[in-house]
Amino acid sequence: MDGPTGLRNVSSICSISEMDDYDLSKLLNKPKLNIERQRSFDERSLSELSIGVTRLGLDNYESTCSPGGRSGFDTPASSARNSFEPHPMVAEAWEALRRSLVFFRQQPVGTIAAYDHASEEVLNYDQVFVRDFVPSALAFLMNGEPEIVKNFLLKTLQLQGWEKRIDRFKLGEGAMPASFKVLHDPVRKSDTIIADFGESAIGRVAPVDSGFWWIILLRAYTKSTGDLSLAETSECQKGMRLILALCLSEGFDTFPTLLCADGCSMIDRRMGIYGYPIEIQALFFMALRCALAMLKHDAEGKEFVERIVKRLHALSYHMRSYFWLDFQQLNDIYRYKTEEYSHTAVNKFNVIPDSIPEWVFDFMPTRGGYFIGNVSPARMDFRWFALGNCVAILASLATPEQSMAIMDLIESRWEELVGEMPLKICYPAIESHEWRIVTGCDPKNTRWSYHNGGSWPVLLWLLTAACIKTGRPQIARKAIDLAESRMLKDSWPEYYDGKLGRYVGKQARKYQTWSIAGYLVAKMLLEDPSHLGMISLEEDKQMKPVIKRSSSWTC
């Protein structure tokens, strides 16, 4: 196997038409070579970031890409330079992750959502989900195993080209599947793939986030391996352009944010996130920045590059101005005047101060802040959503000051947001009459369960990455310690229930793959912070607006 700095040479000249005959065994027999990194891949290197690096005390912080081989002491290929034993959970996690591998024509193309034999209901947990595979992909990349990630990227790209219809209605050409399943025929000795673009999903909602995660993962693969040729293939370039064409199309919307239905993201059931959910806006922003770095400036790509630049400037200003909430901003909204007209209005969305929920006044610390869940006419969803805020930090949608304020909030409200199992998907839970209206009496999303304030171990990797980027690794260590006290003993549940996350979720699957992979990614990030380069983008100074904000940013 490769040593800590070794890297298998990955042949990347493989068209979509050749994918079915792509032989992994040939690839494994090739000599192992070190690939020289391309620091020009991003417009800036992470080492130029003004925060986080000095706090971590990393003198040789290589941030443009991770070393490519296995990292740290907790991975299967232990390094002799580490003098203490890895946590016993790590070996168990790797074994469980490898059990979840899915093969198409004898090549690994993804990991199933859950490997729970105790559950009688399989539903779609035996499928490969695009969003679910991301932490698995990052774990394999950090462990020097890029082949499966490359196979996944190419296979999902092939599925994107399928005609997509739901009840006689045709979806956009660029839509990526939510998931796919490999069917093995032992008699004919053939494999078939069935993709789900939302036609089988609960609520029949197509995923908006799949395309964004695909672009983000393509960049992660490129940064990790140093292999630029995959992203530069005509197929990948076209795939990115098709995704971008869907979300950059002009219409009646006056906001640069992306209008979405309930159920289009990780929260894939009705939870009142229709409109402009923070999770989608943060992923949209990150995907745009990743695409900007990978798109060729040829005749077809140049137009998209120009559209991305314009959208990024508008989107960053809008999000940092109107989605951001801290103590001072909350006080300002509390004193809003309503029915203001013209471009001089302060209360631009006509938010009625009486609509501010009582809980937010006690929840908001004097020092700290976060991006709220949603902003639209006469509506502000003040709930905290973990994924959106962590991605905002990683994508530098949050300014350095805002990133620090988010971390301050997590520390100040540890019991509410982390409790006994990281990490609350959203806070607070909705209940009683509001729960009936917002969720449609959803029996799975009862208070402090599942998407309604449940605790999801997969979010550990996002929290850890955000902690490292902001120079607060101690927060990540504390969260990982909590996870290690329970997750293996509880058989890697999908989610936990209760205000503190004390109970295994009432319908949670065991051996949930992204819970396993999220833990491994968190451990490897903490052991080797240079891996952060594959999933982090530095701040673009040109997009920084002049905004007056409270002392929570500077004190």
C-alpha cells in the first residue's frame, strides 16, 4: 500500500462512453507515482487565509490539497511517527464503510445509505445517494483511494444525461439524481442501474443539492489527487454547465438566492424550508465558486464564468446582509418600522417585528451570530441550521468575522446545539399546532426527532472542518469525544432523538454509512488539517461588502 505521501497514479482520460468498460484492475497494476500539485487550481491558496492557521500552529500548512496518501495515525496505514494508539472505533468504522461499497461491473461506484440488517423495511436505504456519498468519498480521498470517487463522478455524470420525467413532466437537463441502485442479475451475469430523480422520493421532490454536491466533490477529487484532467474532460465541463444553466437561469425572482421547494435537500420532507433555505444557498455559493475554478475559459465556458462572477457578488452581498443575525441585528429587526416603500426602506422584506419568536431573544448571545434559515417577503425563519452555517464557513460565504461569530455561538449554546451527541440538524424543534401546520403532521418529524431538531452524527465532519478553518480545533475534539462515547456502542445510528440527543432515533437505521464516514473524515481532518484544502475555499476580498455590524464580530 502507499505510504503517507504516496499516491496511486490515476488515469483520467476516460470518456463516458468508455465508462462501462473501465477496468479498475488495470488501474491498480499501474506503477505508483507522486503527482506534483497544481497550486494554480484555485485563485488563492489556503495558506494566505488570515485566520486559523496561526492559531493551529501549523508551520508547514499545505492547504491547496491534501498529501494524497493515507493521513495520520487513525487510518489503516498507520504512520510510524505517531506514538500513540488509535481509537478502537476507527478500525471498526473502516470495516463498516467497506461493507457498504456498491459495485457496478466489478468496480466500486459508491456506498449504500445504510447496512441495517435488523430493519425489515429496506425502503431506499440500499441505494447510493449523491449527498450521502460525499463523506464516504472524502474518507476514501483522504485515505489515498481516489478510484471509487472517480468512478462515482463518472457514473452519476452518465445518469445526468438520462431523460428525466415525473408524471409526464420533463425535468431540467442538468438535474442530477438523488440516488441510484445497482441491480445484479446472477443468471445473465449483468448489472443494471436504476436512478431516482425524485419520481420515487417521498413527496416526489427532485433534489436541488445533488448537482451542487457533485461539483463540490469534483473539486475535492481534483485537489486531493492533483489530477486536473478529469475536470477538464468535455463530459465534466458539459456536466457542470448543465447544472449551472438550471440554477443561473433568469426569471421573475428579484433575489440572487435560489428559490426552492420543501424536501429538496438533506431535509427531504416537509419542514417549512420552502423559499430560500440556507442549506441550498450555501451549497449554491460553494458550487459556483468551485465551478469558477474548474470551468475552461473557452467559447462555452466563458459565458458561464461571467454569469457566475456576477451572481457571486450579488449572492454574497444578499446573504451577508439579510440572512445574518447577531445581537445588534436582532435588536434592529425588533425595532423595525413596517409598510416602508421605495428603495430607501430599511425593512426591505416588510418583516413584522411581532413575528419574531420568543425563543430567539434568549438564544442569541451577546457575542456570536449565525445565518438564519430563510428570508423572503414578510418572513424570516430564525431557526439555526447546522449544515448551511458550516458550509457557509467552508465556502467563505461567511466573512472571517462572521465565521468566528458562528463558532462563538456554538460554544455559547453548546447544550442546545450539541448536547450529548453532535450535531443538531436544526434548532429549535417545532411542536404542537405549528408542527401540525408546518410538517403536515409528519409522524417521523415529531419534536426533537429526525429533521425536526434531531442530532445527526454525519454533521460531525462539517463541524470539524469549520472548526479547523476558524482555528478552533478544540471544539471539534470535544464533539468527537462525545461521538466516540456512543456511536459504536449504538451501532452507528442515522440520528439521535431528544433535546440533548440522548436517545437513538425512533426510526433511525443502524450502520448508517454517512454516520460512519462522517466520523472518519472528522478524525482524519483533525489529524492532518492539510486535508481541509479539498473542501475549503478562501475568502474572495472582492466580494466583501461594507456592512455595519455589532461588537460580536470584534470584541
